[in-house]
Amino acid sequence: MANVNEEIKEALQQYDITVVSIKNESYKDKKGVWWIQTPAGYKILKKQSQSIDTLNFILDAVEHLKQKGIYIPDVIKTKEDKRIAIINNTCYVLSEAISGKTLTYSNDSNIKLIIQELAKFHKASEGFFPSSNTKMRSHLGEWIVKYREEMHKLEGYYKTESLTQQSTEFGKLILKEYKNFYRQMEMAVNELEKSNYYQWSKEAGDKGCLCHQDFAAGNLIYTESKKLFVLDIDSITMDIPIRDIRKILNKIMKKKGGWDQETLKYILACYHEMNPLTPYQWQVLKATLRYPHLFAGIMSKYYEGRDKSWTQSKYLKRLEEMLKIEKSLIPLLENFEKLLPI
């Protein structure tokens, strides 16, 4: 970390601030977060893995959302009035630190606050179009192709497992459950193809649309002045709002240990109150919920060996948890139309 610390000090010298202390929060080779104490309070310095053009897209999106009333920490400019400090071809961004509390999904009032802020976030994103000197991130119209690519990959893992002479307990469970979940994936893709997904994606691209991609309680700060700040915009992309809705639903239901009908109904109503969707748009949510993202995620993680620190027992436990959650959703999808706030 010695060289890293020197690089951090060099980056901070580009700003008109007095540094009292530096505390590392997280660090990986291409990314890092540091708390910078100054006489005027704490700042957050982030080492970014993105290119300058991608980072400009992100920062343009942040400025647009802030102008539309979304609370996001201010980016502090360098002495040369730039949003990005560059050291050794690596980008750094300094922003204000926000003090407050992190919300949980433990009660309806918190859930309403979070979901309605998500709806405001999507509504505020309309009218955003990236400038020519940026590299746009977009998932618009890509879901079906991506799902089919993942299905092909998972099929390969399944076939390899079926030829294994002595499967692990994880592998045995995959062999038992895979075919049912693969059928779900096929149903999800078929439903998406029959929905207005492509039409909606085109319309959204024409009028401007942004998805946070990790809009969750852990990335929100509720201040004493009752402002809800949205943090960690680094993954922001162009896409229809259903992407964020599906992700936060999975997060909330994972916390609950399974899908709950009344909670789902309440969340959809909270969102619809602030950013109403049509029946056809809600059908896109139904289709993407049917696709077993949690099952696909843990299966990929295991066979790709993405976390070397995980033991076989941890992988097995996580797979069992994901299976339970995925299976609890299926009855709700059969009754989905009755849960819609329209």
C-alpha cells in the first residue's frame, strides 16, 4: 500500500483542500475508497476503474439527476476546475461525505421511502442524453440476447457436471434442480419476446432513461434534514426502470428469506404512485422476475470459481438459500396481475 498511499497524496494535491488524515475504506487493484479528513469535514476519494470517457458519462448523469432534484453528494473540482484528477493514467474523483443513517427493509415506512426515491430517480432521468465526448453505458434492448448467452453457458456447466463421475453435494443439487430452472429461463425469454420490451427500450432511449443498477438500502443515506442521498453511482447505465425494480425486489425478498405477496404488492404500489407504469410495462417485470437470476448467479459463481475463499459448504448453503427464494416466487407469478397497482 506504500506506493498507493503516495499516489493518493499526489491525487489530493490537485485539490484546494487541507488534509488532516487519510483512512482507507476499501481497496482493490483497480478500485479504492478513502475517507479524507479536512478542517471542513470529511470527503470521499474514489479510485475509479473506468476510462475517462465512461467516467464523464457517469458524472454527466449525476449532474443531470442533481438538477432534477435527486440528492447525490457533490463532486469537488480540482484546482484546475476539473471533475477528475488523473494520476498515472488512473482517474480519481473527490466528493462530499454525507452524514446520516443507512435505512433497512425492516418496516413499511422505510420500504416506501426507498422505493419512492427509486421511482423519483427514474423519473428524473428522463431528458438525459450523454454528450459526444463520453462513452455511453447501455443495456437497452440487450436483455434477451444476454439471457440466451447465459443459458448457453449454464447448459455447458450442467453437461460437464452430468459427466462428472463423482459430483460434490453442490453438483448433485444442480443435477436435480437444473432442468426445472432451465425451463423457467425459456419461459421468461418467451414472455419477454411477446411483451413490449423492445418497443419500451426504444421509447426509453428516445426520451432518456437511467438505471442505478445497485439502488439498495446500503447505497442510501437518510440525513437529519430528512433528505435521502443516493450513493455509489459508478454502475449507472441507460436502461428501462424494470432493471432496478427487479434487482431491489430480489434484495428485499432475500432479506425476508423468501417472496412475500403482500410485500410485493406494497412495493409495486409505492413505485406506481410516484412513477406510474402501464399494464404492458408491468408485464416486462413479470417476465424478468420469472428468469431465475439468483439461481443463475450462484451456479455461475461456483463453476467459474469466482471466489476462491468460499468453501464447498458455503457454496452449498448459498445454493440451498437461492433455491428456496426462487421457488417461493413461482406462485406469486401465477397471481401476478392481481397484485398490480392498476
